Amino acid sequence: MYINPSLQAKLENSERMLKALLNNLDGMVYCCLYDADWTMVFVGDGCKQLTGYDAQAFVSSEICLEAITIPEDREPVNKAIGDAISNGKRFAVEYRIIHADGRTRWVSERGCPLYDDNGEVEAIEGFMQDVTQRKLSEVAARDAEERYRSIFENALEGIYQTTPDGHYLNFNPALARIYGYESAVDLVCSISDIQQQLYVDPDKRQEFITLMNVHGQVSNFEAQVYRKGGEIIWISENAHEVKDRDGKLLFYEGTVEDITERKNYEQQIEYQATHDALTGLPNRTLLADRLQQYIGIADRYTSKLAVAFVDLDQFKLINDSMGHHAGDELLKIMAARLASCVRESDTVVRLGGDEFVLLLTGLHKIEDISESMQRVLSSVAGPCTIEDRDFVVSCSIGISIYPDDARDTTTLLKYADSAMYKSKQSGRNNFQFYTDELNQRLMERLDLEYRLRLALENEEFLLHYQPKLALVSGAICGAEALIRWQPAGESMISPASFIPIAEETGLIEDIGLWVLHEACRQAVKLNRLYGRELPIAVNVSPRQFRQSDLVSMVRSALLNSGLNPACLELEITESSLVHDTGSFIKTLQELKNLGVGLAIDDFGTGYSSMAYLKDFPVDRLKIDQVFVSNLEAEPSNIAILKAIVALGHSLNMKVIAEGVETAYQKAFLLGIGCDEMQGYHFSKPLHMDTFGKLLSDSCLKN
């Protein structure tokens, strides 16, 4: 057969090009017979890279494709190819082979049948490509998806995707549980508008979106939401925007955590920090904040604000006598009464102890404040029952007004406190408004307190002595040592001015100790000068009497001075008894064992029980001057005086009357059998030198 050389060259050239093309493909081109062994008739050069074997090995049937196919993949592959050919279609399968190096490779095989002249399938031609990297990536992606799906499904935090307009696209079961729904379907069917149906405050959703628009994310966004059934919980959200490649917003994606327990704990801690644990009222911490708020309201509406300091008058007595449990019950009762006396817009604060502060807002007239304070006084003074006992408690109230008295919180509170002390000094169970005069008195008191603290160090105290007179003989039978304060270059300061301050500040303890030692020292000097042992009386304040080392202090004063204990008499105020009668008697007995004399001072005005009086190891009862002064004008005191004298004598005690100022009073006391007296009728308190002269003259007369 003749073939044109030119055509022969073209055919050979085309064959070379085709062969080069097939061999350069990234894979293996093949053609095999459609027989039981899939006998290869052509295998491209890509075979080596794909399988690790030479193409000739397949063509010569040294190895077949099925032999290197993973056994479990063989049947599925043969079936897929057979089904496609039977239907006259192309096939595409992916399966695993064992490479000549022993490693597993994934291959993708695509092909089609070749038919003979009779239309029967004669062969198959196809192309195989290594897809190991893709398959491994797909497997890794699938594994990762499974892992993340597990995390998504089993996470404790809620995970969600929502549209910007408030519709859920996707979420995990935890979110449904947090919101109280049994399933994801239940949540989707129930909430179609997050802003209106989920958030307690719908504006919080808009706040969430605004933050998203500005920052592209939100962190720790806290809000209250409704659970199914209406329960309100706190949640914290962390979310971000998800956009496509063109920057178009697709959805929000984020997490939700139920923080109700933490918020409740924080609120509890905040409440405990700002409220009194006993009464539940706002405490000192919250006072300044509330007061500043109310000042702002008063400025805005041109109204007044009243700050009222309230102090319970008899609280300490009940607390000390009945115990702290009863005191706590009383405070709770009084807190409730105070709260009932004010409006919802007002505030009642417990400062501590028995001190309260009322903040009254929106006032325009002083009369409004007065009416409110009158209600408080009446409510507090109502009887209250504690442990089956009835008590009646009053209170003292001091009031400052904003902006009339001051414009800052510190000064308002200070002025109200000052006014409260004025209320106490005015007899208690009343209220007083702050005044400039009161402020001046406060400044004077503060100055006096400051100077009083230095008075001992500067040796500004001295003792005066008021003689005691035996009514029957008319002789001086003793004297009472009375402290005086004489600052250098100034007038003498009255005890009535500084003793109350000393009591309040506790300075009375050091001052009382000085008086005790000085009186003992001077008594020894007097006795030596005038050759007689004269009893000197020293007052012991209630605060001194409660000192645990009182007995040892008296013992030390006697030893240091060398004074005969019989020449020292301690005058103890009857009010000292109210704190602890048993301890009171025990201390009296210990003092008596030292050999000193004991007297109950101001008898008749305190709280002594007749049942205990018989047990007191006391030598004298001192009748308070309130029963003696103005005896002529108040004959009703006659029966009281007679009763006290008779009582004292029946208990083998001497009775001495204080404040005797007239001859009538002296004669009356002598007539009813009173033993001794002291008062201006005989002598006022004298300087030691003057008292010594009086004592010397008295000795000469007798």
C-alpha cells in the first residue's frame, strides 16, 4: 500500500505530539481490554509517578491495577465501573492503591468504554490522577468538622449566629438550655425577634448593634433576658461580625454565658457593703452618695433638703442591762419605725450603734420638717416589747438644712450632729435645728476639749475643799475634794464646763486618777499640819468605777502617800449601779477591804434597788441637793428627806445632806436626825490654804 511521504510525516509528527501530550499529563493515561483481568494495552509514562511501577510492567501483565488496589476498595470500584459501562455512561471513581514504596495513595479514575463494530464493549480508556493531598485535606476537614461539631453541640456556653435584624440562623443546644427551651426547634419557634422577645430592656439590643457597627465586635456585653416562662437571667455575650470577601455583613457570631449567679453574688456583696447587716438600712458608705444625689435634686427643683441626726436616748441602758440581743432587737424595731415615718423618696441610714440619719427631700417649708420630726418622736417613743418586757425609748434629733446651713455634705452632717447634742442637752426627746449660735458653742467646746487634753501635762488642775459639818456638834468632820481648772493667766474654768467633756472623751479616767493621788497627798499634809486625821472624800465617776483596776489604783494612791485608809472616803454616784449590780457590789466590797470609807453620792436620783442597798458595804448616804435646795418653797420634799434619813439609819449608815444654803434647811435637817451637812450656808469650796486656816480656827474654838 502506497502512503504519501508527506502524509506519512504528518502522521508520525501527530503521533509524537499526542504521545508527548499524554506523557506530560499529571497522571496516567491508560487503555485496557474489557476482560476479566483488565489487560492493559497502553499505559502512559505518568504511571511511574502515580504507582511507582514502570508502564511496561502493567502492559506485560507483570502487575495489574487490581493487585495494587486496597482489597476493601476492589469490589466497590469494579461495581461502579461495571454499572457505568452497562448503562453506556462514563465512570468516575476514587479509591486507594498501594504505591511501590509501600505508602497508600488516593487516586481518581475517570474513563469510558470503547465499542467494536458490533457495538460490544471492547476496551476501556481512562485517566488516573493522584488525589492523595485533596483526600487527606477532605478527611482532615471532615475530622475537624466533626470535632468542632462535637464542641459546638456539647459546649456549656451558648453559641449562635444571628442576622443583624434579630433572627437566629444557627445555635447550639446549650443556648436553648440557657434560655430555658427543651430543644433548638422550641427556641426557633418561640423567638423570631431577639430585640423584642429576648431582652428585658429592648434598648440593649440596639446598644449591642451600635457597638458592633463601631468596633465590629462586642466583649463581655451584659444584659438581662427572659427565659421561657418569664424568668429573668443575666447573660454575658462575646460576638463579632462575619462578612463576605466584599465586606458585606452576613451575620453576627458569638457566645452566650449565663452569669446570673455571679451577678446575684455581686449584687449581694454590693448590698452588704452599702447596707447595715442588722437593720437592712443603708449604711455610712451609702450615705454620702445619697446625700450628694439629694443635693442635686434640691438644686434642680429649688427645694430644701433636711439632714436629721437621730440618737436613741435610753439605748445604752437597755443594751447594758438586757444584753446585746435585746439591744439588737430594739435597733431593728426602731429602724422599722423610722422608715415608716418618711416617704419613699426619703432615706433612713444607720450610722452605727444607736445613731441614725434621715434624709428628707423635696421640702419647701420649715413647718414640713417640724411635722416630720414630730412624727418621728411620737413613733420612737411608742412602747415596744422585747423578751416579754415593755420598754419606752425616746430620741434626740438634730437637723441641718440644705442650702440654708451649708452646701456640702461634710458640713451638713457635722451641723446636724451638733444640733443633736444640743437636743440632748435640752432634755432629750426633742429636736433642734442647727444655728450659728450652736456652731459657736461647738467651736468653743472643741477648743475646750483640746485645752483639757493638755491641762494635766501643764499642771493646771488644783483641788478645793468643801468642809463637812457634824450637825449635832457643829464641828468640821471632814471635807470633799473638788477639782478646779486654773489655766495660767486666765480665769478659773467651772467644773460644769469641763467635767461633762472629760466624761465623754474618757479624759475623766486620767483626771480622776490625778485627783485621787493629789487628795491623798494633801490629806497627809493637812493631818500633819493640824494634828488630826480628817476624812477627805473623793468623787469616783461612773466611768472610773467601771475600770477593772480601780481597786489597785486606790491601793497605790494610799501606799504612795502614806495616808491612813480610814482618812479616805470614796463617793460613788448611784448611777454607777445600773451597769451591773453584782459587779458593783463586788467592787464596793474590795474597796471596803482596803479600809477606806464609802458613800453613795446623789442618793435619791439614781437607780438603786432597795433589795440591793442592804448589801452595799457603804458608810454614808449623801442626799442630793435637789431635795434640800428650795426646801422652804417645796414642802413635798420633807417626806422624802425624812424617809432617806430613816432608811440610812436603819441600815447603820450615816446620812449627809448636800447643798445646805439656809439656816432653816440646817435646822430642819438637824431636827429629822440628819448626821452631817455641807453647803454654802457653812462654807463654799476653799483653796487648801484657806481650808487649813478654817480648820485651825475650828480646832481653836472647840
